[in-house]
Amino acid sequence: MIKNTILGLLMLTLFMGSISAKEFYVSPAGKAGNAGTIEEPFKNLSEAQTAVRSLLAKEVKEDITVYLRSGSYHLSETFVLGLKDSPDNGYKLTFKAYQDEEPVITSGVPLKNWQKVNQLPAHASQKAKGNLWVADLPEGLGSFKALFDGNKRLNRAKSEPWIPAEPSKSIEQSDSRNVHNNKDRYALRMVPDVKSQMREWENISDIECIFNPVPWNLMCIQLESVDTENKMGWLAFEANAQVGTKNPHHAPAFVYLENAIDFLDEPGEWCVNTVTKKIYYWPENGTPSKNIEAPALKELIRVEGKIRYDLASDIAAKNIHFEGLTFTKADRTVWYKNHKGWGIQHDWDTFDYGNALLRFRGAENCSVDACRFTNSGGSAVRLDLHAQNISVSNCLIDYVGHMGILLAGYGPGTKYVNKNNTIHNNIIHHCGELIWHGHGIFLWQSGDNKITNNWIHDVPRKAIGVAGVRCQILMKPWSDFDEASRTIRWNEIEATVDSTLAPQQRYFPYLHARNNLIKDNKATRTMLKLSDGSSINISGAGAGNIVDHNLLYDLMYTGFRTDDWQDETITRNNIVWNCGGNAYIFKGFNQLYNNIAVNVKKAVHMRAYPQQSFIPGAVIRNNIFMSNVEGFEVYKPASWPKNMNLHKPGKKKMPYEYIVENNVYYADGLDEFLAKQKAEGIEEGTVVADPLFYNAEKGDFRLKKKSPALKSGFIPFDVSFDAFGVNKSYPAKFRKLDNEVLKQKSLPFHPIHE
């Protein structure tokens, strides 16, 4: 009897051990020392991690789930999951919301004890008199670039913008618009004080200069000093180009200052002074709320293996998953000393840098499912260096300061380990809220990925971008201060390069943004703040990228673009509907076929790019271009400019050495245009005719049986709105939130949203 009792107790202990081995629970309401059960949950993620590691130190033959209960999990330091947290043999460690509860991961630090300001600080605007409040900077919290009131980001005090003076023409520029020579780098720190708004602030490092030196970029760099006598501000760090280098396409260049008490002159604005350790705020409702928080971190959670930068391989953390969590309130990215050369294409982000709510760095076989990334100063998700078989799906990314999702591998070389990832079925809107060149999804030196069924809208720049390092940078190894130049793995290139080839073919093996599939995505209202880009853009990337079956509509700029130093890309089965600019910008040796463009200003824009080596035989065929826009052009033959230092120009104007055939054009006055092109030996089989859509006005682009496009070889594809963007499996609660945003917009939508 005693034996049986002991045996029973032993079996019960083993059974309970098995239960606890599979499931742990965490709650902000938990107590230190709890067992991690549903009745006695751990208090924080670190306690759960300790329990998981203890379990993984033994032989584990089951998945482990850490359930997070509702509430806010405040992090004061980045929560890192690594090799010790990685289950073997394909088993999973999952951090998951318990049932339908809503756990929130945040670095927000509450700001308390606000006091009404009775006497304005020196240099404060008189407009703020009687409206200003002040709070002490919390202990341990340094400078921050974003401030939040509940689920809303507050605006930082800023000066009136001014149009900068043009830089000296005596300073030679690179193709990237960076200064070309090392001796001229000082000019990258100069900001002429055209409107005399600068002074010698006592907290000079808190004051930031915001400017767009080129139309594709926004710089946010702190000041180091001000020379009031010569009206010159000096940045602490070098910008990617001189202030005012090249005027944007549809707006003048600008400069303004942020975070000085001088400019706090409107309700809702704030500034911080890290010298006096004071935060000033003008509440919109008269009194600061109890929900104001400042971010303590730029990076909340990082999954990280062992990065062996100089070796051919890394050791990856594996099998770590996130489901149903909300990530919020991290800080915005900043530049730093010696940043030059570490910025990825056009300095749109920084190589191997912790500025996302959730980051994978040296990781494999991980997933992020049904999570929300919202209301934050930096990026949402990053996949850095070694990142393979990682999926981000069914997520909502909204109101983040920089990138939505960034995949960034190693620089050009032979180490190709950022690949085979999936970005699927996500809604992304209002990214780039602080750093306007933030993309919805950006792939840099990352290949063989699938970017599918994403719905992206209301973004300041691109919906989706794919890039590497442009060849003209690879052709000047002496420079370590142009974009991404310090990421280049010269020892690997020099040991394997075939220098007899033309530049693009010579460096293709080292450009890892290749063989990506961009399919079934939907985007609208892109390029809202910056120009010289497109909604879906591929530039300086590798070969084999395919842009297939995407819908872009209601655009004020450009739909699709194969940009400088881009060859061997296929763009097919896509729709551009209502576009104030170009449906397609077509450069390089690429293929554009079986696409539809309706009501666009220009169907295809062609041009050379600096130092190009032209390859004849690019393809434009079986497309349907129809437009009622005044002044519509199909395309305009383009010459080869002498000022682009072309390695090998074409013998004829573009597109007269392309294969252009079997297209259907429909607009007023195109018969003469088509006759001229046929006289040049192209456009065989092309006709000017009504393509016979079912109802183009309402976006029904199905073709009737007698369509001339079918006779020309156009292959019908699914043009229904439901075939693009997120599918029916997308979380209903996120779709509802997105629909509420769409309804708030004053701009008209097409029936796609009705």
C-alpha cells in the first residue's frame, strides 16, 4: 500500500513536471518567486526565461509555450533571447498571448509630477505663456526623440522651415550626391543659418537639424556648435549629402530645427533639456494626462545567435516564435560618430543596428504571427545579418517612426546568409512617421525571400524596396565614406572577382538581394512626403527578382521602377490604376510584360543612369496601357546623356534597341506615335485599340472575349481586388482597426473600400 502511494505521488510529480515543462505563464500582476503556473504566474519575462533555460539545459522533447497575460510589460533593457533559449530538434519556444488577451511589450517610462510653469524659461516663446508645464527627467533616462500620450505620439517643438542655400559648386559630388573627395567632407556638417534661427544653446546636443539634402532622404542629425557671427550651424555628424544638394521633384528642399524651448509655440508640442533635466510640454487639453511616457529603449526584444562577422558562417539562434503580442513605444534611430559608410542604400537605415521593436540577428526558423507593432519612434521589425526561414505574417504595423519591416544582410561579398524569409499577409500603414524615407518593407542584401499578400497604404516613401550596393560604389574601393562602403567585404571580392566582365555582371555574385518574389501585394497613397522613387522599387540589387501580380492605385508619383544598376528583373501581371506620374520607370536590362496601366500620366519612363554599360534586348511586350489623363504619353524615346560618364551607351535612342512588341495602347492621338515607333523597327504587333475591359471606371479589368489584347498574346490574370493584399485568414481585429483608419481619410477612395 505504501509502495503504491509513493509510486502514485512520483507519477503525479512527473506528470506535473511534464505540464510545467510545456507551459509557463507571465503576468504584470504576478509576484517575484512565483512558480510560473496560470495560478501563480511569473512577474516578468526574465523570470520566464530563467525557467525556460533551466528546462532546455535538460533533454527536451516537446514544444515550450510562455503565455503572456494582459497588461504592460515595461522593459528597461533589451530582452535578449539567444542560443541558450533555442530548442533543439525542431521543437519550438513560443511567446504567446494567452487566449484573446492583449499583452503589451513597451519601454515607455511614465512622466509624473507635472508642474505648471509660472515664469517662462529664457528664450521660450511668448505664445507658450500660461500654457507650459514642466516635469523632471526620470532617473536613468537620457535624451529621447519621441514622446507618447497613450496611443498617440506627440509632436516635438520645431522651428519654421527655411529653404537652404545651394552648396558650393566647387565641391565635386559623387553619383550618390555625397561629396566625392575626402578633403571636402567638412561640408557635410555645414548648415547655413539662412533665417537666423540658431543660437549657442547650452544643451546644443539636444537640438536636431531636420533636412532633406536630396529628394529621396530625410536627415535628422544633432547640432554640435553654432557660429552666430558667420550664421553657420555645424552638425555633430556628417550627413549623406550637403544641405540643399539637389532640389526635390515636387517640393522645395527644406531645413528646420527641433527640440529647443525657443520653438515650443503650439498646443501638443514638447521638448527635453538633458542639461537641466527638464521636459517641457504644452498640453492640447490644458493639463498633461496621466498617460505620458518617454521611451527608454530603441530595441525591445532581440533574438540573437553568435555572429562571426569575419568568418563564412554564424551560429544561429533557432525555433523562437512570437504570437499575438503588441510591441510599442521605443525611441527613434540616431546617427553616431563615424556613421559614414555604414548606411545602407542612400542611408535609408544603418547596417547592423538596433533600432526596431523586434529584431532578429543571427537567427533561423523563427516566426512572428498576428502581432501588432504600433506607436513607436523607430522601426517595427528587423532581420539582420544571418536571418533564414523567418516569417512575419498576419501582423499590423502602424504609426511607427522608421521602417515597417527591414531585411538587411551582410555587405557585398560571398557571405550570403540573409535569405529564404517570408513576409506575408501583413497590413502596414503610417510607417516613416519621423524618418520619412522609411519603407513599408525594405530588403537590402537579402534574397530568395517571398514578399506576398501585404497591404500597404499611407506611407511617406516606398511601399516595397529591394536594393544592394550600386556598382559605382563598388568601383571605388578607395572610398570608405560613401553609402554602405564600409559594409563591403573586399577580401572576399578580391579573391573571387572576374574583372574582365562589365561592372554589373562583375559584381552580380556579391549582390545578395536576388531571386526575391514580390507577389499579390496591394498599395496606395505612397510617396506622400518624399520623391524620386516609386511604390515598388528595385535598385542596385542582384539578378532574378520577380515582381508579379501586384495592385497599385491612387498614386501621385510612380508605380513600379527598375532603377539604377538593376538588371535581370521581371515585372509582370501587375496593375497600376490612377497615377499622377509614371506607371513604370524602366532602366537597365529587364523585362516588362503582361501588365495593365489605366489612367496614368505616362506609361513607361525610360532613361540612362550614371556609368551605365548598356545591354540591348530589354523587353516591353504584351502590356495594356489605357489612359484618359490629359497629356498622356506611352513613352518618350530617350537619348544617352554625355554628362553621365556612361561606360557603354546604346547606339540608338531608347527603346530602339529593346524588344518592344504586341502591346495595346488606348488614348487619344496615339496613331501617329505608334506609326513613328514602327518606322524605327519596334512595336511589331502593337495596336491602338480599346482593350475592352468590363468596366475600367470602376476597376473591373477583366477582358471581354473580343479584346484585341487577347489576340496580341496578353495572358489574362486574376484582376479582382480580393486577389491582392491580405487574404481572408488575416486577423479580424486588425482588419477592423485598419478599416477605421481608412474611413477617417478625407481623400476619396475607389469602390475597392466600399
